[in-house]
Amino acid sequence: MLVKNVKEARGIITAMGRVGVLLLNLGGPDKLEDVGPFLYNLFSDPEIIRLPFSWLQKPLAWFIATRRTSQSQENYRKIGGGSPLRSITEQQGKALKERLNTLGRDANIYIGMRYWHPFTEEAITKITEENIKHLVILPLYPQFSISTSGSSFRLLEKLWQKNPKLQQMAYNAIPSWYKQSCYLQAMADLISQELDQLLNPNEAHIFFSAHGVPKSYVEEAGDPYQQEIEECTELIMLTLNRPNNYSLAYQSRVGPVEWLQPYTDDAIKDLGKKGVNTLVVVPISFVSEHIETLEEIDIEYREIAEKAGIHNFRRVPALNTHPLFIQALANLVIESLEPSSLTFTQINQMKKKVKIYPPERWEWGITISAEVWNGRIAMLGFIALIVEMITGHGLLHIVGILQ
Ligand SMILES: C=CC1=C(C)c2cc3[nH]c(cc4nc(cc5[nH]c(cc1n2)c(C)c5CCC(=O)O)C(CCC(=O)O)=C4C)c(C)c3C=C
Ligand SMILES: [Fe+2]
């Protein structure tokens, strides 16, 4: 349903009672001391590290977080000692509330981060206390991935199951929204602004860098992420309507298992070899500046480009509070306040076209003989972990969880 005018939208909201908008994001450490516990929370999530046995999850999360903390802290130090994600998300929430207000709608905005403060659980407590009657759940990820929006929906699903008060509240969850026209226009606007600062704008190569995920998410677990990223890139280029060459690659790989390809660092080197000397990098999986734009692209990939002979390296800023982007969020909220609503379970099923958690994580354990093998593999895994903890070297590298 499309809301045609302010009066109609007001009518819908009044009929619905108090409306809340829950903005979901990943969260990031506010200061260097938070990095370790933040990483522990992240790696404890089975949607991030997929293990056949839940009892291994926490010890492994602790182990990997401990190993990664100092390198990660080093990176956060380079961007000022913490993630800007919380403050930018708060600004986005404020701008969205104001935008909705100017359109004649009143909604309470809540922020629910998956791995750091303000946690999703905290937001849900507030939502129940403030007697919200209709909740719009809006992930701040334009494209759906099991590891991002999917993980937050899983958590919400669990919270809903435990809380009868939540079960009485109507909700609409928006799985992904990369086709939203104001979002596409905002992206095109930011790219145009960057191109227009160049002497020869048409000669710049537009380089989309999306966050990667392990290839198995797409090929085995049915994550629609790659398809949505590719379509999103095409739609942005259509909206931009410029003659530039462009390509897409995937960044932020963790561990040596295969992730979606081409990898951003390799792709930059290839473009250098092909003689490209002006690169306009467009981050497309995120809507806010964070460590992967400010450190990974701006520092690490810039250096790689420089070495590859690409001396004119520019990065398109993240959307943050771009007015057209805030308008896109407002449109999504208004359009989702329609009678038909999807449950988290329905979204996860539709998006992945597979059975629902927990069985779809890995299809092991269906037969008795598979169970026996599972047990043996678990023992092997556990022994490998102990060996690695003692010696500092071991099978986790082969398994692909550590670099
Ligand atoms: C290990 C697997 C990871 C997957 C899969 C993954 C997917 C994924 N992540 C984002 C967006 C963000 N990631 C952020 C931080 C972050 N992510 C991982 C690992 C995976 N991400 C780690 C280890 C970290 C911590 C930083 C580090 O040590 O490198 C953040 C927060 C950044 C901040 O400013 O703090 C965001 C946002 C997407 C979009 C995505 C899949 C599509
Ligand atoms: Fe990530």
C-alpha cells in the first residue's frame, strides 16, 4: 500500500496507536577497552561463525576474540579510538524522527545494536515499557545477509517467543530495501559529487566495494546477499546515468576460508595493472562511516592503490544523514505501516529458501550415522583447539577461522 498524503498517513497512525521504529545495526566498540568484549559478542553469534556444535561456540569466540583484540584495537586507534557507529546511528534516528514529524507522523525511534550498546535487548525493554502498539523494524543494511539483518531477526524472534507482551504488539520487519528510489538517488548524488571534483570525471573507474561474506553462506546456506549486492550496484549505476566504467569487489575478509570474490585488494591491483589511475571507491553494504570505511578503505586500500600505480584514489562518503537517505528511511516506515505484515520466521524462510533455525545452519545430524560422525569430528575439533591453545599453532588455520 502506498500512502498518498499526509492526512491519510495520520489516519493510519492514529488507528494503529503509538508507533515505534526500531533501527537495527551491528554496533561497534565506543572505546579501545570495549574491543575485546565486542569481538567476543560478535564471534559468539552462530550466524557469524557457523559451527556444528553450540557448546564450542563460546570457548571458540573467547579464543578468537582474544587473539584478534590487539590488531583490532590498533585499527580502532587509527580512527580515533572507537567506532563512530553509535553516534551516527543516533543522528540518523533523530533525523528520521524529524523527517517523519514534518510529514505529519509521530513515531518513537529506538536503536538496537547486535553486538554492542545500545543492545537490541535494551531497545526491546524500552519498547515494551513505552507501550508501543505497532513497531516497524528497519535494519540499517540495504541488502539482506544471514550475518547481519538475518542475525538480528533471529534474536528478535527469540525475544518475541519469550515475551507475551511483545506477542500482542503488531510489527512489520523490512528485510532489505536496496531498491528504494530515494536511497538509490542519495547514492548516485554522493558519487556524482565525487566525480564532479575530478578534472576528467568520465575517465574515473567507479569501484563498488561491498562487505564480503564466506562463499558458503551464499552457496550452502542460501544467503541472497550476493544477488542483492549485484542488483543494487546495477540500480545505482542506472540511477547515476554516467558513462564511467565500473566494477564490484568484496572487502573485509576474516580468516582464510573462501569469501565472495573478487577480493577488493586483488581487484585494486588488477585495475592498477590495467592502467586505471583514477579510482572512485563506493562502499555499498553500509550506510554509516565505520572502521571498514575509515580504516580499511581510507588507509589500507589507499596504500594498495598507490603501490599499484593508482595515484588518484577517492572514496565516496557513507550516507550518514544525507537528506535523501533520511527520506528513504521515512518512506520505508510509512509504506510498511500497511495491514499485511511478515513475521521474522517468514522473512528468514523466504530469504534463504531453506528450513528454519536451528536445523538449516548445517544439515548434519539427520541420520544416525551422521550423528556418529558428528561426534567424532567434534572430538577432533576439540582436540585441535586444545593443541592450538597450548602451542599457538594448529588446525584452526586449516579450518579457516583464523588468519
Ligand atoms: C567473521 C565474520 C564476519 C562476517 C560474516 C561479517 C559480515 C558483515 N559485517 C558487516 C558490517 C560490519 N562489520 C563490523 C565489524 C566487524 N565484522 C567482523 C566480522 C564479520 N563481519 C569483525 C571481526 C568486525 C570487528 C572489526 C574488526 O576487527 O575487523 C562493523 C562495525 C564496525 C565498527 O565501526 O565498529 C560493521 C558495521 C556487514 C555489512 C556484513 C555482511 C554483509
Ligand atoms: Fe563485519
